[in-house]
Amino acid sequence: MYRLHRRLLGAATAAVLVASAGLAAPANAAPGKITPQQLTKAVTLPGVLRHLVAFQLIGDLNHGNRASGSPGHQRSADYVATLLRHAGYQVTRQPFEFNFCDETSSSFAQTAPGPATYAEGTDYDLMTCSGSGDATAAVVPVDLNLVAPRTTVTSGCEATDFTAAVAGKIALMQRGTCPFVTKVANAEAAGAVGAIVMNQGNGDPAANPDRYDLLLGTLGTPVGIPAVGVSYATGAAFAATPGLTVRLAAETTAEIRSTENVIAESPGGRADRVVMAGAHLDSVPEGNGINDNGSGSAALLEVALQMAKSRPVNKLRFAWWGAEEANLVGSTFYVGSLTAEQQAAITLYLNFDMVASPNYMFGVYDGDDSAASGAGPGPAGSAQIEALFERFFAGRRQATSPADFTGRSDYGPFIGVGIPAGGLFTGAEGIKSADDVAKYGGVAGVAYDPCYHKACDDLFRVEGKGGDAALYRQLRAQYPLIGNVNTFALDTNADAIATAVATYAFDTSSIPPRTAATARKAGGPGGPVTG
């Protein structure tokens, strides 16, 4: 494995130097029309890995991350844009500003009626864009709904939810109905010195663990008080504890920074029939983000490069989004910058966010809502995209799982304006079930990506950056892993991406024409900052 790492590092160094010199390697695919079979043959695992190692090297040389607004993201954008430009694409770098948020430290503990210390990432999670502060105060529940089925929860959504008793206290609120930032901002306005947001606890715990597990919340807009997320069980226990007092402390950074999207478009193809595919390029500040989302970015980049010598009937447009981790800012900015006519010209959007999770599943976005769970179907045409991916995996004799349109990734702004969407997802902090293990192998009862949003989402140093050594030994015994990347999942998904791109580049007849009646209302389903 050490020799493989050295070879990959050498390949990455060469790739970065090639990009810097402005020399892209020629695509292996034949010119003219290219079939899905030809493109999947041209898109190889070593070809994708060279980009992943480049991202790793870029992060390592730039303070250990590739977060938007940082040098690591800037160098990643340089790398992607240079390779695409010299492959023949028309490349645009679209700048925008966003709220950059980072944390230096946090702590959370119970001080009464008895002492208890909570571990970050296990018992609580500091919300992205939390404010700084150090408060020890009584916990005051705010309009909680703890009676099953808990389908309607408006806790903290209205200023009238807060009484004078909240002033100087720490507000305990429940996920549901409105964005997390609305809840925390309302608590701050009412005089609270801290905020705890518990998960909602709705639905079947086995089918919807994300509504019971530790809440990982993004506020999107900075607030002035420390705010954390906890699981439903922890929140319910807090609400049932008389005289509960906690200490909540956080040291954070919040400021306006500039970043960019990288957009690459084929020089030919019908401008009124745009086939668009995207992946977010940024990592979280904690690390290099090799699975989230170096994997999607690298796979899409290799597909685009190998597609460059073809002459598509429809215009191809590839995007590497900035500031996704700051609540989909880049993709939202892009879609909002388009006129109604430009939006209508986009026939479909494909999204690839985390396609190599070490404890993977093969998730396909549930365009027709056949799973009858969560957000519902995508705009008309989304079901057809899902069917194309399902046929691909069936041809590989691989099982799939429906991935809900939760709004947690960059498809959200597109389906919000009625653009059909689909894509792939191998899982994040969700817990792998026994049924998943029957389909894919792996380890039940732990996350699809145990290093999700952590420093150990790394290509070489998983255990050295906090990864669970025993767990990763279990995973390596079953799967081919390089660091936090499952290479089987990555290779298979890269071929699935190639199949979709090559198919739709020449034929979008399966996608129904879009009309006002079939377009979704702007806003789409609730994302990570909502209930």
C-alpha cells in the first residue's frame, strides 16, 4: 500500500504540474459521437484517482483543507479550470460572496442537577455559523412536541414561541417547519444566551434514522449566540430533567469571503437543449474532503475530459460548485443568475455529491418518489433520469437504494425552479442498516462515511487524523479502500456518470417537455438548514 501511495502522489504531482503548465492530456475517447460503452471504457479508475490525489496534494499544501474562501479551494478551482480549458471547453469562473464560518473550539456539559460532559460529534454538534460565547444557564424548552407521531413541529419558528423566561437562559428547540437559523435568531432576539436544537423524532426510527440521530445543522447566516444540535433522545431527556443547567461554549469565526463556481461548456451542441452535470468542489474547513466531495468532483472531471473530443448533439455544461458546505451558496447563486429563458434551456441536471463512501450504498435519487418517503418526487423528467441509472446498475448486477430529495445538495436550486434532476449518492452520516449490508456488504450500525465532515476524510491518513482504526480494518477486510475512498464504489459510479452524460449528450427524448404546470414552485424541498 505504501508503494501505491507513493505512485499516486507522484501521479498527482505530475497532474498539478501539467495543469499549471496548461497542458491537458488528450482524451482517450474517439472523436465524433461516443456511446456510453465507449465513454465508460475511457473513464478509468486510475484516471479518476489522479484528480483525487491532486486534490489531496493541493489541500496538504494549503493549510490542510479545500474550503471555499481558502487558498486550497482557489488552487482546486485553478486545477479544474486549467485542465478543462485546455481540453477545449469554454470555461467561466463565476465569483460570488458568501458567509464563511469556521469553529476553533467548543464544549458542552451539564452542570446541574448532576455533572455530565458531552463529546462533540457523538453527543452534540456545533452548528455551522454558530456564534461565539461561553454561557452557563438553565435550559428552557420552547414549544416542544414530544407526543408521537410528532409530524407537526413549529418550535421556535415564531417570536411568540418565546416568553420572558427565555432571557438569560439557553433555549431548547425542536427541528421542524422553519430553518434552523430562524429558530436560533428568534431565541437570540428573545434574550437567550445559547440554543440547543434537538432532532424532530418523527417517522419510523428504522426507516428515518436521520430524524432521530445527532442533528448536524447548518445555520447559513451567522448568529450571535452559541448553538448546538443534539439527537431526539438527548433533547427529550433534557426536556424531562427538572432544574437542568448546562454550560455551552464556542469560539467561532464568521466573515464575508469571496469564492467561485467553475463552469465548463462544450463549444458545440444545441443551446436550447442543455445537459448539465455538477459536483461541489469545496471541502469543509476541517479537512481535505476527499470523499465529500473530492470523489464527485474527480469523477465528473474525468468524464468531462474524456468527453471533450466528442461532438454532442446537445450542449454539455459541467459545474464545480463553490460554497456548497455553506448551504448550497454557489449553485443557488448560479441558478438565481439565470433568466427564465436560460433556466428553461436546461433540459436536466445531474448531481454527484459523495460517490465513494467507504461503507457505501449505491444511492440513486428517487425521482418518482417510489419509496414514498421524505420530500416527494422531483420535477417531471426526474423519474426518467432515475430509471436510466437503475438500468445501469442492473446491468452491473448491483443493488441500489432510493436517495431522497432532501435538498441537502446542489440539485436543490434546480428542482426548485422545475428543472428535472437526478444523481448518485453513496451515503454520509446516515447509519448503515442490516438490509444495506445484505445488499452491499460492509458494517452495520455505523455511518456510510465514518469520516463525514472530519479531518480523516483523507486519501492517505485516515487513522492519523482521527479515524476509527478498528472500524477501518473491518472495512478494508471487505472492500478495496484507499484512505477514506471505496475504490469499487468510485469506479462503478464513475461509469454510471459516464453512461448518463454520454446518453443525454446525444438524446434527451426520454425527458418530457417542461411546462409551467409541471414546474415546481421555487424553493424546492427543505434542505439541511430547515426542519
